[in-house]
Amino acid sequence: MFRFMYIYIYAHIHVTTITVCWYDVCSH
């Protein structure tokens, strides 16, 4: 259960980081 939560949180942060970086690149 703990591992599942860790993967879920890690994936969420990873996707958010990619989205922010992609948005930042497109803004420039």
C-alpha cells in the first residue's frame, strides 16, 4: 500500500513537472 502511494505521488509530481516545463518552453 505504501509503495502504491509512493508511486502515485511520484508519478503525479513527474507529470506536473513535465507540464510546467513544457508550458514554460512554449511560453518562450
